[in-house]
Amino acid sequence: MCVGLFAQCFFARAVLSQATAQGPPSFEELAKWAAAAREAGKTEEAIQDYKRALEIRPDWSEGWWYLGTMEYDMDRYLEAIPAFQKLVQLSPGTPMGWDFLGLCEFETKDYANSLEHLEKAQTLGEADDPEIARVSQYHLALLMIRSGEFEDATNLLAAKFGQGTTSPQVKVALGLALLRIPLLPGEIDPSGDALVGASGEIAANMVKGDSGKALDGFRGLIADYPETPYLRYAYGRELAAAGRVEEALHLEQEESRLSPTSALPLIEISRLEIELGHAQKALAAAKEAVGVDPNSAAAHTALGNAWKAAGEKDKASREFDVARKMPAGKFVREERMMRLYALHNEAGTPDKTQMATATTGNSGESFEKLSHEATESQNAGDTERAIQSYKKALQLRPDWDEGRWNLAMLCYSAARYPQAIEELKNFIARNPNFGTAWAVMGLSEFETGDYKNALIHLGHGEELGFGGAPESVRIARYHLAMLLNQDGQFERAVQVLAPESVSTPPTKEIQIVLGLALLRMARLPAQVEPAKSMLVQTAGEISALLQQSKYDAAFLRFEPLLKEFPATPFLHYAYGTALMALSQYDDAEKQMREEIKISPNSELPYLRLASMALKRHQPGEALPLAQRAVQLAASSAEGHYLLGRTSLELGKDEDAIRELEMASRLEPGSPEVHFNLAKAYARAKLVDRAEQERATFVRLNALAEQRRSQSGNQAYGAHNAADYSAPRQEAEKPAPQRP
């Protein structure tokens, strides 16, 4: 705390005591003391002074602002709401007042008012603080999704978050909109997380205009989730936009069979039939759409278009009139979608009937008796009796968190994984920040073969913090690393296992996972062919040596392995990367050249060669290598960064700015990108932009140093590490993380 501010605040307190003896302080005195306390970080004192000042002058807008924002920063949303209500009454043209009011209402689950007030903020223009504006827009999109305004929500997210790397939170929101799920992220049953996350990846590609990736994603998702409502509807619309009308029509017809109570696929069928010149088929589909939803203006518009295509202008005009006269759309939340995806929480507050039976129970057994019996049975090792007693006790008192957790762990220990998952869902609904619960749910899902959700939930558990005995933490890390490998996140898998491979000799199981990561084999250990088991384990031993910085020992293992398996993909690349870490560039280059022969369609060896050329101050050699890397992987942030750096060193300032700006959009958290972009802007005499990029670099570099000091510097395999973050954080505050 600043000594001057502390002294000022202390002096203000002394003056207040003296003034109280002489009479009540004036508004001016209270305002001065409030500001001094706020600047000194004495928030509670500042709040009390602002309240007293506002009693004297209730039309003081600045006072309401500071009072509201301090309550907000302390997570006291109910207390902040009256302050922001008064602020917007006094200054209705201030967007940030409406933003904060809506955000506070969101936190208190007053979603109707939150939607109204966040929309009001949008109509007034963007807030002066870009961070607040982004958080407000993200939450507004969530509320639009919750109310069924899926297209509008997608458009808002695309406009505000469509450039650069799409955060996990925004992808989840886009996934909900694509699947037309009228729920907030926190209201989703965790078993739907993988589906929503994959849908969000597709939607993010659609927003960025990458139709090829989106269409590929749709094909895989429908194969994995063939009965999912509205998936074919969205796929069909994307195909239609790409001009593949016949394929789109087939998908919409399938969607109509899957969603017989929805007019949407019928409306799309009618439109596509018109495009194909089938007026009568279009008319039949549009009539059916109106029959399914007679209150839909879109259905009546589709019927009008069909009549027009059939040459019936009068009938078309009547339908258009019906559509125009319909009240402006109140969106309806589709009940079947809520039932399909909502978390049905049995662990809420007990109702009066439950409270009445908690003493005696329907069977004459009290909660106290059942809970005691459950505990005694568990301690005695009588798992079956303990499970049954816990279940009966929880029927009487569903909010008994300790009992729910014990029941979940008993089910997990007894290998009753589906039961464990259900109990953990209810437990997590009440304890969403308990990382160990997420980890156990991920482990249970792994055992049931639900690998996609297991990856998400183990990752979320790691983010929140694994708890329990060291062996339990080791098991969770091991399973998370296996799933990261299977998902192609090889560097991240190595990072997760770093504590196991650096501080202690790794087990054979961990060596195999490390070996799969080093060889970039996207599979589980059980999927490794017997003929490759020795190769993978030896690669894992080498990886562990590299993690321990025992390069000489690792190199002694590399060379015989390369002689025995010379055509193994990414083995030369791994050796070359290790050689680069010791600046042995000539030998590293030979390994990368060998890797290109084996993996000609991989950008990775080209990236390493370009990086080495730059380190040797040979930008002319780096240029074609970086260009080839970008050709092979257009979405590679590292590729655009290296191409930008190369262009900068060659004096091609416009090319450098273009490539570095692309790298910044793809990886906005990279200090190196912003440092070099600042240099490029300075060379181009774009002073303001250069200064902004320097400031961003300083902030990100300080954060990176802090992370390195916390986790240690893992030199090998640290490049291009993926930012793994769980998608269930729906209510982020403006700082430090934004959507």
C-alpha cells in the first residue's frame, strides 16, 4: 500500500473523529474521505463513507458509481444492484452503468432484468472500458441463447469474438447456439460437455469463414452423435451456403424426421426446394411448417415464398401479410431441448415434504439413523450396505454433501462407474469448484469409454486443483496425459506428467505415455501394437531423460533407436528438437531434413528449420521454410510468427505486419509476437500502434515470467504448447480473464 495514501486515509479518520465531536461531517468531507479510503485500498471504510455522502446528496452519480463498482469487485452483487439502479436513473445514457447492472443481475440469477439491461447497454454503444464491454457482450450472448435467440446470439459472438483465437467460453456459447440449447453453460448436464465443446469448435470455424473445417467437423460429429437434434439442420445450412443444395436438402429431410415438432427444418426444406425449382414440394413443406407452428412468422413467410414460386401471387401476398402482422417474436424455450440437456439436480434445497419426512422417513427410518448406519457400514467395509443407507438418507436430505460425496466414492471404488457419475453430477452442481470431484468424474467416464468428456472433466479438475493422496493425484495426471495424447495435445501431455518424470523415476506406464507424446502418436497405451511397444517405451525413457535435462544420456539412447527404427515418424524430429535445445544446429538440421522425408505433410520440421535459420541470422534461408510451414498449416500461429519475423529481418515491413498481425490473432497471449509486432509498427512509423504493442508485450512477458517461476522452465517440448482450459466457466469477471 502507498504510504502517502495510507497516511492520507489515517488523517481523514482522525479528522472524522474530531468533526463528529463538533457535528456531522459535510458532504464534501465525506466525499474526500471516501476517495482517500478507496485509493488506499480500505474498501469497507470507503463504502461506508460513500453511503453516508450519498445520504446527503443522493444525486451524486460519481458516488453511486464507486459504491457499485466496489461492491461488485467484492462479489456482493445484491448490494451493488441498488447503486447501479440509481446510477442509470441519474445518468441513463452511460453504457457502463447498464453493463454493471446487468452483470450483477446475471450473478443473482435475475436473468430477465439482466437481459433487458445488457441489451440497453448495447443500444447506447460500447462501454469506454473494452474489458467491461467484452464481458457484457459475452453475458448478453449467453442470455440470448437462454431465451432462444440463437441466430442473434451467434451474430453477436461473431462480431465481438470472431477474430483470432476463440476462447473456450465463447466456443461453448457458440456450441449451445448451434445445437439450439436454451440453457446457460452451468445448467448443462456434464455428460453433454463433449458434444457442446465439439459443436463450439465447428461454430467457431463457421464464424471465421473456414467452411472446409466446419463441414469436416460436422461429418465426424454426426458419426459420433447420430441422434442429436438440430445437428443435421446446422450442417444442412452450412452445405447450402457452400452451394451443395442437394446434400443440404437430404440432411434437412433427415432433421425433419428427428425433430417432427419443429418448423425449422421444414422451412429450410421449402427454401431449398424453391432453389431447386420444385415449387409444389416447396409448397407442401411450407404448409407443413405452418401446421407445426402456426404462430411462426418465418413459417408464414416460407409459405408466402412457396405460393409465389408456384405463381399464386394473391395467396403469397396474404401469407406475407400474416407474417408482417404477427407480434415481434417472443422466443420460446423448447422444452424437449431443456429436458435433453439440463442437469436434473437432485441435490437442491429440500422441499417441505422432504423436510417433514427427514425425521421419520416414509419407512419409519430417520435421517440420523440412516446416516449413522451408512457411516458405520462404510467404516466396517460393508460397501453394499453403506451404499444403500447413503441412498436412503439422501432421499430424505438431498443437500447432504458429505453423504453424496461418500456415496460417489463408494460407487467409484466398487467399479460402479455409471452410478458414480450420476452422484458426482449432483455433487458438482452444488460444489462446482471442487477439482477432485471433477477428476473422479473424469476417471469414471474414462472407465466407461466416454473419453471426450473424461478429457474435459479431468482437465477441469487439474485447473481447479487435484486433491487427495499423492497416488490419487498421480492416477489423475496419468489418465489426463493419456487422453491429451489421444487428442493430439502432445506437449500438454508431457507438461502434465512433468512432476512424475522429473522428481521421481517414472513408472513403465508413464514412460509409455511419454513415449507416445514424443513420437506424436495420437492413441491410448492399450492401442499400441505389440511390435511397437519396445519403440514407444524406449522413446518414453528418452523423454524422461530430456525432462531431467540429461541430454547426453538421452542422445545415447536416440542413436541406436534411430538405427533400428529409421522410418518412424517424428523420431528424427524429437532428436532434432533436443539438439536445438543445446544449440547444436548443424546436427539438428540434419535430423529435421530426415524428418521431412518421412513426414512431408507436417509443418513441424519446417518450423524448426526456419527457427534455426533465424537464430543463425539467415533470414533468406528461413523465408521459404516459413512459407512452406504456413502452406501446410494455415492456422499455425508459430508459422505466421516466423514468417513475420523473417520478413521483418528482410526489410519487408508490410509483409511482416500482415503475418505478425495474423499470429497475434491466432495466439494473442504470446509476448514474442507482440514484441516483434511493435518493432514492425515502429519501422512503419505507426507510433501509436507500436506503443500499444510494447505495453502488451510488457504485461504478457511479466505474466510469462511469473508462470515460469512457478512451474520451472521445461526447455524441451515447450514450444507451441496448447492452452488447455475447461469450458464450464460461464461467469467470468472483467479481470483478469476475459471470454
